Amino acid sequence: MNTFFLMAPPQGGEQSPIPTFIMMGAIILVFWLFMIRPQAKKAKDQKKYIEDLAKGDKVVTIAGIHGIVNKVNDDGTINLEVSPGSYIKLEKSAISLEWSQTANKAATADKK
């Protein structure tokens, strides 16, 4: 049987809980700075991008479909031209900001 857990706390009084609270606060702050804040900013940017979609924008969906916005509908959908004369109707939320920006940067770099 391990006697480590049965030992009494060291003599000399109790330690202050303040350093523990400071450490917990620091961990929460670091977690917020590196995890929660960037994700919230990314979600805000995605929402703004979807709200600002307009006819002629080149986009990529979360499924990887590339196309050009032909029409923005009032019901939260868009008509996407995937090839000349071929259209599909998609939810605006299916558009990926990150992939669309990457594809547009690559297309711009190819033209140079």
C-alpha cells in the first residue's frame, strides 16, 4: 500500500491560494487569446464575406465546387455558374471564404 497519500501536509501552515488563482487566470487568458478569439474572428469574416457576395464573384464551395455567382437570391441561396450555361442553386453558407481566397490568389498569380 502506498503511504504517500496517507501522509499529513508539511508542517508550517497552509499556503496562500492566490498563486493558484493567478495561474488559472493565466491559463484561461492564453486559451482565449490563442483559441477562442481567432475562431470568433474567422467566423465573423466568413459571415461578412457571405453577406457581401455579388454577381460575378468567383467562389469555391465547401465541397470544392468552383464557379461564378450568377444571382444572389433573397432566400439565402445563390445561383452558381459552374460551367458556361450550367447553373446550380446553393445555400450561401456552402461558400468557403478560405478556399475562395486561395483560388482567387492562384488565378491572379497565374495571370502575371
